[in-house]
Amino acid sequence: MRALIRKEWAQARVNVILVLAALVALWFLVFEDTDLLWPPGWSDDETMNFAALLALFAGLQLGFAQFASESLWKTRQLLTHRATGAQGAFRAKCLVGLTGATVFAFGPPLIWSLVQRWNSPWQHDGMWSRVLDFALVSTIAWSAWSYAALCSQLRHGMGLRCLATFTAGAGLFGVAALGSMALLHAPAWCDWLFPVASALMALVVAWCAGRAFCAGVDPDIPLRNRAGIALASGLLLVAGPPLMLVGRAASSFAAGELRDSFAVLAILPEGEVLRADFDRDGFVVRRDADGREHEDARLRDRESKHPRGWRQGVLTAFAPYWLDWGWPEPDQKMRMVARGRAFAFGGAWTPVAPWRRIDINNASIARGEYFEHRTGRYHVFLSEEGRPRHVQWATNASAQCVRVWNVADRTHDVLVDLERLTMLRRVEVDGRFSMVEAHLPEGDRLLGVERLVTSAWAKVGYRAPFSYENAGVLRGERGLYVPSGDGFAPYVMEEGATSVPTSVADDMQRYSVSYAEYDALDPTLEVVEIASGKQLFLGSVARPGIGQTATHALAYLACFCAPPPSLLLSYSRATPWANRSAWDMHALLGGKRPWLLALGLGFAAWLAWNVHKEARLWRRSPGLAIFWTAAVLVLGLPAWVLFRWCEPKPAAQPQATAKAGRRVESMA
Amino acid sequence: MTDLIRFQDVTRSYRGQAVLTGLSFSVRQGEIYALLGRNGAGKTTAFRILLGELLPHSGRAELLGESSENLSAKTRSRVGLVTEGHPVYPFMSIGDLVEFEAGTQSTFDRAYAVAALSRLHLPQAASLRALSRGQRSLVVLIMALATRPKVLLMDDPAMGLDAAMRREFLDAMIELLGEQGRSVLYSSHILGDVERVADRVGILHGGALVADMELDQLKRRISRRFVKTARPAAEWQASVPGLLRVQLERGGARLVLFDDGSRGEAIERALRALDPALPPADGLSLEEAFLELTAGPVVLGAASGVNP
């Protein structure tokens, strides 16, 4: 075994060293302007994903290279035909591969942070525990290695093995991204779940890969029932979702293209509703008495050709697809808060490269203030007299905190704890900082925060969030307030204000816009004046044409790639994308096109029947045949693709022997 | 004597194309068996089936008494292997390879390997990547023999070597094999090599063996005869047993005949019926015999040593 391990290490060491060097270089290049060690970091999700992506790629390529090189050098027979057998060979590969993956996982963050530790002027303030988070999320390299090892055992050519590895990698990345995002907002001890899950997955998948490796490369040798099902389940779990997303992406693309092509509706000051077109020279299209459409010159802006309609007071123009963004929807003031993201609490911020010796006297890098929702800590970074300083407080605030500021001057922040309905404010006295509790004036009780929305579309009931996602005002029992100076001032709506609190926007609504008949590909809209109940518009906003027909065809086609349950769900859904789902098939949403539903389900059933027939014909075990049939019935075309990857068509039985006969040759 | 290698009616095809259609033969202890066949005849497939890398569609292959489908590690360690192209790990030196073999083969004789390498002027420090094909083939052969195998499998070991290298390889092989008595299954399509080393020959054609006998026997049993007859070939060819080829010439026909050991007299009688003044037979070289047996469709009896 030791000889095998030595051989595997000799084979993999160049790969490990070069890739590790490349990963470290990438860490330094990518994080040149970002300080990962300053809590809580600007974009933790992205940094975590980046760390996971690099480790994942490194693990995948190592696993693939270890097995592909045996094929390339034709040394598989040399390796397995010895006393140690195929099992010993695989174990050695596994040991070296997973060790290499561990190096990829822990190496780059460790080296990067060590360099920071020695070079950064902020070294005393860095949160070194964060390095562990990156290392833990990078343990996805273990699973990646195992999946590459598994995909390398597929009884197909190198191209398909590569494709399978890539697909499995994409799936794993999805899993890692979701996992890391969840962990970022979970208690700190949950961090350890990630490497534990990755290690377990790596072990299970490696076991399957080992079975496949020992079974050899003959497509006529099917894996035994349990190993076959384990292999298939593993691949379905990871490579299935990316394949399923192909249909979903096609469907979304088609729906997006169509939405962009829909006409815009413009409500004129006198209450008339017109269909408008941004893409054409004349902005507004008017339908005359005999039904023909023509441009309305009154509304054309001849100088800029920009729609005059966007100017307040002239008309209200809106795109019907905004309805798909959740409009009309009740007050969304709490929505952003629920994400629980860490955010900048206030102060100026300039990214620094702490691994460089920077001029810390430079005032522009002086300040950063953060609230870290995960720990409830509030951090202030300062540069005072050329020395970096980091101050932090345990605020005891809940994760449901939001920052509210004065939109006019973008200062005077308060940290509002929506769960406990308390407020905190940072105060500075003689260079010393402290967090103090804040209260609304005159003993008013805090009820919550109202989001600021764009006033332009308040008339039609669209609550477009104002420029900054956390922009809001404080609602007390006796009114609305904004932070001002060291206290709070009552909110006063200025004339022509571009943003208004949600409750004010509710009072401004004059029209109701809704789908009269919902169809993602050809919706019918209705505009009603609320006061009079008069219907101002009822009609389709789709614009027929070749492009639209082609896009429809793409949306229909996507239904063939979709899992049958998602077809049924999409068909049964009466409402559009208010709660977007990864399974939506836009052509079927709202119970449209039963023929397409029947075709999609029929196609999946036909695939399942074919899979069952082939599995039996190819002498696969009954359990495996049932497994694959069920998988195709549930997951449709993607499962069929995976079936063909996992279970290649075996060589056909021999034909009749060569024809016998004597040779009779004539003399030339 | 015990059969160390046995194929029993093995069939196998790729993508519907039949490669082996009923291969049956065995290799006895201490015997050097040459499996001959043209390119694509199925020699490598037979080797891969024997090593358990491929499954037969029907039939059975055995190595050292074990089914090839489930070879134990112990059996594998008693089988030396020299494969086509002599694949080795390019990142290793000869010394590394010796260490690798010593660490993974329980029966590996390091002293033998070192001595053999030294005798053939192959320095242990040399990188395998830098060796010529001929040198690499010698290294692989030495490694295979150093495991002291009971059976040595060599799949076209001289393929791709030029004449000089082939001779060098063959000399080394004979020398090294001479030191130890073991069964060898040797596949090749270079007949000169076979004549030097093989005890027995199997000729693979059409997916099965068309001849399976000792080398001298094979040369004796394939003969060329000229018969003087004015009768058209279609009238009499069915009556001549073991007829491989009929070449019509002025005043008669030149026949190539194969006697599987049971039909010598029948052949003689049939030919004398055609030409009472039958001239004596011409002998064929192994190459000519091989070409006659593998040049096209053949009809052979089902007597012992020959597959129909």
C-alpha cells in the first residue's frame, strides 16, 4: 500500500503544487482590494462562494486528472494487475486525492491569512476566526474530488466523462452556495456542519466510485444493484439539478424576452390609457376608430426621443411585467430586513489592501462602521493619529435589525431592532465611542419601520423601492419620524418628493392594475380607476411577430426538459411569479395549454418506458431498472440523460460466425 | 499436465461486431503458447477477457484455475503481464518502478530484477520517459519476470519495435525465460518471433481458432499439391477434405490442403481420384501456413485440435 501511495503522490504532486500556487495567487489577486478579515466583510456570500468555487474546481480537476492520466498513459492494467488489486489502487488514489483536496481547501486561506498576519497594519484588529469559515466552506473540495472520481468511472469516452464532471461540479457548487449562505446566517457552531456534510458525501460517493473502479471499464459489466443505485442517486442528486435548470433557464429566457417585448401602458392625465412602445421612434401608439394603430405625435419628445411620459404630471407609464415582481403587493417594508444580511451601519468606507504596507495616515481609509447581525456586534474602524483602531460593542440586538437614516443628508443613522422594537445610536464624546439607546420624541412608542417607495408609481399602486434598500422612516404610534441630529424629527412630505413612505403611497393610489387573464406568454391587462370603478383599459400587451412565435416555441420546448411534477405544479398555479419558483414552466403557468401539459407528461412517460425496457434488455438488475424508471418519471429528461451516462448501452451479442466456404482463384 | 489457462467457447463482440465467436483453447504448465492472428483478430480482447477486464458474452475463461471474472489478488500476483505498447508511468525512473513493483507484488524478486537490468545495461537512475521503445519493453519484461509468475501473459510485446529492437527483445526474452520454467501465452502477428520461442500455436481467425497444434505439426499439416485435371473445380472441390484454397492453372489446379490429423488418408484418396499420378506435396513455411489459414473464409473439420 505504501508503494501505491508513494506512486500516487509522485503522480499527483505536480498537480497539487501548481494548483495550490494558482489558488493562492488567485486569492491575492481577487482580494487585493478587499479585506476579508474586517468583520463582517462587504459581501460575505460572494467571498464564501468564491472560496468554495476555487476549492471545488481544484478538487474536481485533481480527481479527474488522477484517473484520466491512467487512461491517457494506458496504465490502468499495470496498476490493477498486481497483488494489491484494483481496490488497493483505488484506496491509494483516494487517500492521496482527498489529502490533496484538503490542501486545496485549507492551503489558500491559511497562506493568505498568514501573509496578512505578518504584513497587515490592521493585524491586531483582524478577525482571524473568519479564516476558519473560508477553510470550512472550502472543504467542498472533498466532495468535488469524489464526484470527479465517480464521473471518471463512467463507461464512456473522455468527453462525456468531462461533461459529467463539469455538470456534477456545477451542481455541487449550487449545493455549496446554498449551504454557505445558510451557514452565514446561522449560529457559529453550524459552520462545522459544512465540512461534516462534505466529508460524508465524499465518503459515500468515493465508495460508489471505488465499486465502479473495481468493476473495470467494460460497459457490459453493470454495477451490482446497491452500488448501481448508490452511484445513480449520487449523480442524480448533484448533476440532476444543473441539468434540470437547462429547461428552467430556457423557459425563463423565453419569458424574459417576451416581457421585454410587451407594450408599455401609459395613463394620460385625462385618464385615457394607451399602449406605448419604447423601441419605436414614436413613443405612444394610439388606436383609432377603425382599429388601426398609429403614433401619437402629441407625446413625442422630438429632441431626445426619450418618453415624456416619465415626467411626473404628464402621464404615468409603466411596464405590465412589473406585475410579475409582486405588484400589487401589500406593504413590503419589512421584506429587506428579513434577509438578515450584515450591512454597513454608517461612516465612510474605502476598501484597503491590508496585506500591503499602506499609508494609514491617509484619511480616506480611516473609517468603517458595521453592525454584524450574526454576532450582534457593532464595529468601528478608525485611523487615529496614524494608528489603526478598532472598537466594538456587543449590542445584544436581534438579527432582525435594520438601519434607518435620514435620506436627505444620508447621516444620523439609527439601528432599529424590529424584533424588540428598540433603537441604538452610536455617539462620540471626546473621541470615545459608545452605543446608547434611542427613543422617539415625546414618549411615542416605536411600531416599526416603513419603507420609502418611489412616488412616481404610487398612483398605479406599484411600490417601487427607493434607491437604497434600507431607506425608510420610523413609525410611531403618533406618526412618522426620521432621524435628525441627535434625535428624531416628524416626517414631512415635501412637494414633488421622489420617495414617500408606504402608507402615504397607499393614499396616493388612483388606479388599479391587474391581470384580467393571466398568461405568461400573452397576458391580458385591466386598468380600473378606483374612485369611479371605470374600466380604462382591457387588452393584450403582446406584440405578435416572428420573434414572438420563436420565443413561444422555446418556452414550449422547455416543457419537455422539465420534471413532470413541475409541469403539473406550473399548470395548476393560477398566479404568476409572485413567489418565483425554480420549477415554473412559464408556458403552462396559470393553467394554460393543456395540450402542452399532455405532451410534456407523455414525453416523460415515453422516456420512462424506454428506460425500463432498455434496463431490462441490458441485463440490469430489476431494482436498478425500477430505480431509473421512477427517476425518469419524477425528473423527466434530465434523469434520462443521467441514465445514459451511468448505464451505457452494452456491446451487442455476437452475430453469426463468418461464412464458411472454399476460395477458388483462377490463374491470371 | 494441468491447464493453467483455459478458454471455453468464449464469445464477445463490440457494437454488434463479433470479435470472438467461440474461442476455445488451453495452455498447459510449462508450455509457451503463441496466439497468432491478424490485426483485429481478437487477440487483445482474449487477453482482456482472461484478465477479467472484459466479460465474455458467453463461455468462460480461466486463469490458474480461477474464473477470470473473479480473479483473486493472489492469482493476479502469480501472473506476469507484458502488454501491448509497454505502458509505464513516465514520471518514474527504472529504480522507482523496481520499488513500486517490490512494494505491490508480494513475490517480486528484487535481486533478480536488479541483476537482469544490469545485465541488459539498463541503469536504475534512467527515467522511463527517456528510454527507447526497445529499452522500455525490456524493462517491462524484466519486471514481469521478476514477480516469479507461474503464468506470463504477453500481448503483442514486440509490436512497434523495429527489427533490431525486436531481436534484442526476443533474445532477452529467451534468455530470461530459459532461467525459469513457466507457462507463457504470447500473442503476436510476427511469425518469425513465434518460430523462435513457441511450443504450440493457435491461429485466431473469424473469432475462433482455426488451428491449435504444435508448431512443427502445423507446418507439416498444411501442404500445397498440384493436380492435373481437366474437370471444373466446382465438380470436385466438395469431395476433397481439408481444402483451403484452389488456384486454377493451365492443365490443372494447385490446392492448399490442411490435414487436421484425422483426414490424411481421405485427402490422399480424393486427390488420387482426380490425378492418379499425383506429385509429392510441397511444404509451407509458418508464414505461408498462417496466410493460408487467415486469408479468407475457411472450411475445417471438427476433429481434435481444430475448430470448425
